[in-house]
Amino acid sequence: MKSVVILFILTSTMSAQTIVDFKENPTVKNWFVVDDVVMGGRSSGNFEVTDDGYGKFSGEVSLENNGGFSSVRYNMETIKINPTSKLLIKLKGDGKSYQFRVKANRDDYYSYITKFNTTGKWQSLEFTLADLYPTFRGRKLDFPNFDKTNLEELRFLIGNKKAQNFELFIKSIQIIKALD
């Protein structure tokens, strides 16, 4: 009985909102690849929805011309959140390290990031927004961790300081909000 009460309290103080689910909405609309070519590099990323209903971010990171990263960003409608909200991401990577980034305002020059490793198997990753720290061009900024009340952009980035092929499958992204 005690565990039922705890479960009720948790579910009554949290709400989940699906931001992306490629099986329910198989589209690349509002997803944009941004590679180091914007700075003279030679990396090349691609984003597509697979026949199985997953978002697939793949390509090659090149170190030529001081390059070294590929990313895919999702520009979305503004979502009201609080910093204690969590993101739940279901994905399958290739055993490589990636970054997950967010912006409260898509016009900000900096992002809030966290790093994660993939295992080659399907994973459910959970990140608390307040744990994401601000960076710009790979440098940590002297700002507080994420403390905003809205979200407008999500991004996955690979940039491990080495030339490598990559492949990341995204099943879904949800925001779990604490209710006021």
C-alpha cells in the first residue's frame, strides 16, 4: 500500500509531454544539420527518418581545415518548463560519445549541454535541465546552469576531437515537468 501512495504522489506532481516521437510523427520538419563547414571544416552529417520510424543522425566527422563536429538541431514551438523539469530521451548510438544541448531562446549564442556515452543498444537517458551547463564553442561559460522557464531548441552534437563515422538513432524525446 505504501508504494501505491508514493507512486500516486509522484504521478500527481509530474506531467509528461512528448516533444518528438518519430513513430507517431515521421517527419524531419524543423530538424537541421549544422556541421563545422560553417567554420571552414569538412564534416558531413545527415538526418532522416528510417523506415522503422526512428530519426537517424549519421555521417562523418572530419578534422580537416580545423573541423571536428557535426550536429542536428530541432527548432520547436516554445515549451514552458521549469529548471527542475527532466528530459527523457530514447536512443540507440554506436558506442561513441555525444552531447545533448538545449536553448531557452533559439537566438542565444550559447547552449546548455550535457555529455553522454552510447552503448550500441537502446537506452533511456534522463537529464534534469538544471544540471546542464552553458557553453560557447566548446568553452564553459561563467553563467549559472540552466535556470530558464522555456525551451525552444534541442540539439545532438558529436565532436570527439577525432575523425570518425557516426550513427545515432532517436526514438523519442519527452519532457517531464514538475507541476507547480
